[in-house]
Amino acid sequence: MLEGKNILLGITGSIAAYKAAVLVRCLVKRGAKVKVLMTPSSKEFITPLTMATLSGSPILTEFFNPENGEWNSHVKLGLWADLYVIAPASANTIAKMANGIADNLLLTTYLSVRCPVMVAPAMDMDMYSHPTNIENLNKLASIGVDIAEPASGELASGLEGKGRMEEPEIICARIEEFFKKKSSLKGKRVLISAGPTREPIDPVRYISNHSSGKMGYAIASEFASRGADVMLVSGPTACKIENSSVKIFPVTTADEMYEKCVELFSTEPDITILAAAVADYAPAEYSTSKIKKEGSQSSITLRKNRDIAEQIGNTSMRRGIVAGFALETDNEEFNAMEKMRRKNLDMIILNSLNDKGAGFMTDTNKITIFSKSGERSEFPLMTKKETASAIVDYINKIV
């Protein structure tokens, strides 16, 4: 049920706009509070009076009321909503969303909302399958917009194919599932490490790796979106996290990450995900002044850093699930499973630099999850947000 949930419904110019009436009725019957935004062209397909009657709220189409000058604040609408659903979503609106164009109230609200967004595309089959439209949908999906895929069937053009807006009852069920999923980890405490470490050589130089932190940040965001209390220990990265509830602990070196992870692990989190790319070695000595170039060769003596996963995994009387990552180039599965065994992890997530689109500095990943019990789960190439969702789904089944 959707009791107490605030849902914004955006309606664009599509013949499928009539389905929005059924969707509003479905949402209201399940207890949701619904406010409706309509583009000017959508009023050619369904009247504001119909939508106002079904939703029980005035319909918003313009930035202000021309009769009294009252401003319809897209910012306040964005703060009010728990979910913004655009159904039907025309190809035109999808393109504008993907490129940050805000020329009507529906679109300015999209750029203002802090809540999740769901779109239900509706258009003719050739428009839907056009590479530009697919690129726009993929772009939206990559930043977290949930795409309610259209169905196949008879279209307004008389053609048969994919492009029909999904049926309102199915979208309503999807919304219910969304909110159920959103609270599935409420009360669980999660510790995540992410990003690279930097091991200083002198005031100018350091040893590091190519980790961007994108995967760890995506996992932290996904856990937080499902109600978990997240502690994120982050190495130096340009990544940002939208969910303000995530507690971020910035560190730089492997030693700093070790100390902070061990400290936070002592608070007994329910789930620990060690996704950081921690340097195995650091310079044995640090020069307080810049090392000058002398001779044709130079060498740096390295010392081994303490192993965070091994320390946490083998802590006596530990509780909760502990998972690690293994980025491999050779004998991938053997090395990943050996790492899981040696460090006493409950599961390990393998990705290989041999898989195109996986690994460092990409927006996609391809993973295989191995559990201590011997289960093996392989996933296709996905965006890192989708990969994070798959990882959290996997863990959610066993916590």
C-alpha cells in the first residue's frame, strides 16, 4: 500500500495520456497523495478537470497562475514528493530531460526534485527504437532514473510493436515495489570503503592507482536509498553522493583507511563492503622535501601496508556479513576465491580487467559474485548503478 506517500505525476503530450487517469485512480485508491503536472500539449489529449477530479488536487501546468500571480514553485514540489512519475513520457520530454532543458513546469520540477524519478515512455515503435531515443533513455538510466519499459502491441499509428505505455496497474505495482524496496534495509548499519589511496613519496609525488571510487559510491548510494544507515570511508575521489544521510569519512593513505575501517567495524555493522582499491605497498621513508632528479636511475624502498580485509575478516567474534572485491587480470576465479578463503570473507565480488567496460574509470562494470557456501552468480555488463543494485539485492536476500 502507498498510505502517506507523496507522488508527483507528470503528463506529457501523448495519446497514452488517457492512461494517466487510470494511474491516478490506482494510486489514490492505495492511499497515495497525488499532485499532477501537465505540459501544455498534454491538455490536447486529456483535460485538467478530469485529472483534478481524480487526484483531488488542482492541476499545475504553468509557472504561475495568470489570474492572481501565484507562483507554482517547482522547488517546493520537488521537496514535497517522495517519487516523481512521468507517465506518459514522450520522446520530446525524454530528450529534454536527458539534456537538461527546462522549458515548462514539468521539466523544471524534474531538475529540482530530490526524490527518485520514474518514467513510462510512450511513442510509436520507430520513435522508440531510434538510436537517439535509446541513447537518451540510457543516459537517464545511468543517472538513476527508473525506466518503466513500454509494452508491445497495437499502436496509435496502426503499427504493431514496442512503444505502448505500460498498463497503469503494472506501473502502480512497480511503484509499490519501489517503496517496499526503499525500506527493505531500514535499521541496518552498513560500512563501505571506496576509492583509491595515495602513499606519499615527498610533498609533490605519491603512489596510487586508477580507481575512481564510482563503484563504492554507487553501492553506498544504493544502500542508503533502501533505508540503511551508511558509513562510507572514502579515499581521494571526485565522486559525490546525493543522499545526505550517508556519513562520509575522508582518508588519504592506506594506513588512514585501515585505522578508520577498523574503528568503524568495532561498532558492529550488519554489512561491510570493502570496495576500495587500497595500495598494497607504501614508501618506507617519506622525504620532507622534493626529491631531485639525479643520475639515470633511482629506486624507492617499499613497505607492505596492513591488509584491511584480512584484519576485518579474521576478527574474532565478528558479526554481520563481510564482502570484498577482487579486480584480477589472470586466473580470475581462482584468485578471487583464494582471496575470499584467506581473508575469511562471506562473499567476494570479482571483476576482470579483461572484460571490456569493467574495472577502473568506467561507468559500467561486469561482476561475478562468489559466496563462502560455494554459490556462483554471474551478471552481465551493466552501469555501475545497476551493478550496485544487483549487489545490494544479493545481500538483501541473506541478511
